[in-house]
Amino acid sequence: MISDTEEVVLSPGAEAERLWQRASEAFERDRDDLISLIGAFDLGIRVVEINAVRCLQRVRNEFPATIGAMLETPPAIVDAERDFIHPPKSLRFVHVVDLLSQDRMTCVSRSLHHGWEDRRESCRRAREWARKATGFSLAEGEREDLVVLGAYRNRIFFVPPPVRVLPGDIIRAFPTLAEVVNRLFSAISAHAA
């Protein structure tokens, strides 16, 4: 049990592992419970965000400055006013899906790729660096599954109801999320060795 005077520092590696364990357990145990199913994919998406940042930080100087800034590690101490009003910029799931997509696919996060360079060229080069850092790219079907989960996450957590949830969509897409999580964990392990 955590005491109210204890300080806990959430490290990226330990947090990703803890969240993924909870997500996997919830998905396997409670597929018939909508709240558990939603919680499982939300935690899984968070693991993808954390691990993608961990993988891509190694090559952050190769990305355009806008993406590089999202890969910087903010101070660990929470400043209530700053972090509530202007939370540190970081890669969100839509950015990660875009960066991990194969080169020929359209950009799903157009705002990620801007500046002096042509958007398509910027997108292609960023994906090339992401592939070098992670060792993989998303196939079209994999990206579609992740887009479905991201869409449900946005509607359920960031927009007031009503929202029509088809649990089968989530159940069908979750194995792709699990595969991406495992690939990112493997990429992190490969570079740690």
C-alpha cells in the first residue's frame, strides 16, 4: 500500500511493463465487461506511446525539430499549473501510428509534418528514422486496427457521450495492439543489450 507521504517515481520502463501487464490481464479476463475492455485497450495505447518515445529518443536529433521536441524528457516533478494548462508536448498515439506506418501510406497526423520541407518528404524521412529505431513498420491492416482503437479512445475518453461502441471492433483489433507493444519492447531490449 502506498502511503500519502511517500514519493513514487514512475520510470518509463517500469511503467510500461506495469501498464501492459494490467492491460493484458484485463483483456484476457474480462472481455465480456465493456469497462474492462475499454480499460485494457486504453492502457495498451498508453504503453505504445511510452515505448515509442523510448525507442525514438535514440534518434531524436535526426527528426525535424517539431518531432524532436516531442521526444524530450520533461522534468519529473509535476507543476500543477504548468502541467494542467500546458502539459509538456509528447508523441500521442496518432503521431506514433503515423511514424510507424510504411512509407507509401498517407500521413494520418498531418500536423506532425510541417515546416520548410514538403510534407510528404518530411513524413517519409521521419518514418525511415522511426523504422531504423524500432526495426519495423506497420502494414496497412495493422494500421487500420490501431486507427480503430485510437478512434474509440478519442470518442470514449475525450468527447462526452453518446458513443456507439461495438466491442467486437475492439476485440478484433486488440491482438494487433499486443503485437505492436511486443515489437516495441523487443526493440528496446535489443538496443539495451
